[in-house]
Amino acid sequence: MKKVLGGIEFEIDEEGFIKETEKWNEAVAEDLAKGENAYPMNSDHWEVVHFIRNYYLKYGIAPPVRMVCKQTGFDRKYIYQLFPSGPAIGACKVAGLPKPTGCI
């Protein structure tokens, strides 16, 4: 399936995760955030997204939720307010990552 996000055409999976993470940018993130009820994005959204994305680029895996909380200083409840579908689904999708393993 294909979808235009941030003016760029992407291959996406059946759950809306982009398959070409290297084409991601902040305009893409904002379009993805609209589908995750995380729009408009504020500085807290961006802090979570950038942390998750940078961790993924460094280690090849999404960080555990506890690490996201520790590194951002946000508790789990607040992260769910920012990304109602949660850090593993919503925040990772907005950050342009593939669906984390272990998510159902």
C-alpha cells in the first residue's frame, strides 16, 4: 500500500507504519501524528519522537518504555496523553520506525 505523507510517497504496512524509514522527516511525522491523535505536536511530542528515533538509529531497535520515561522525564501516563495509542505503537509510528517486535 502507498500513502503520501509530508509530500513524499511511502510504502506502508497494513497498520500504517512506513517501510522506508530513511525517507522520514518532521513533515512526515506531523502527518503520521494526525492519524495517531497526537496532532498538533508540541515540544514534548518532539522530545519523545527524537529520542525514540535516535535510539533506533543507533541500536536498531525501539527503546523500552521505561527508558523513554527516564530519558525524557515524562511518566508513562503523560506519554499516553501525548500518544494515545501508546509509545510502542503511536510514538514509534510517528518517529518513522517499523512496528516494534512484541506488539500485538
